[in-house]
Amino acid sequence: MDELRKRQTVSFGTCPVSPLRLSRESTEVIIECARLGLSDTILSMAMAGATAPVSLAGTLVVHNAEVLSGLVLAQLVEPGVPVVYGSSTTAMDLRSGTAAVGTPELALIGIAVAQLTHRYRLPGLIAGL
């Protein structure tokens, strides 16, 4: 386990359920990763206009709250455990009801999330950028 902590050769990740819910499965992943001292990516998949407010600012608030809730849980279990701030947040395509990828909204959300990762001094994983 010591060698695994030093040279993490696996990556774990979990996604909150938008809006604003950490499922039992997500909390189990976060808690076990923290107990073992392993990095975990908390990746929000909020969708503007569907599982989050239609405004990008409102969606970013929901996204941030979801990721921070997982981060706080990990830190409560094991202070200082590494956590990656993740995002697959985008807007909903109103024609198809699916996630809008390759759009200006995705880029704007990604830029805002990158700024949050810098603000919190966390590594980030941003889908679509």
C-alpha cells in the first residue's frame, strides 16, 4: 500500500448526481479512496437547463457545490488526501435533450472551472477542453 500511495498507478473517480446529491456509491468510493490515501476525482456532470439552472453562472454554482461536497467528505475522512476537481458539466441541447458538447457554453464552463481549480490550488480534470 505504501508503494501504491507513492506511485499511484490507478485512478479513481466518482460523480455526484445532479442536482446536489452524493449517492451512496459515490460516498463509498470517496471514503474508501480517502481511507487508503489514494487520489479520487470528484467530477460533476451538471447540465444547464436540465439538472442545473439554465444560466451558466447558476450551473457553475451547482457544479462547484457538488465537487466541494465530495472534497469535504474526503478531507473529513483523511485530511490532506489528494483530490482532483473534475468537470463534465455542460448545457443541455434543447432539441435533443442530450448534453451539448463542442459548444461555446462548454468552453465557458470549462474556463470557469479551470479558474476554480487554480483558486482552490487543486489539480483539475475538465472534459471537452
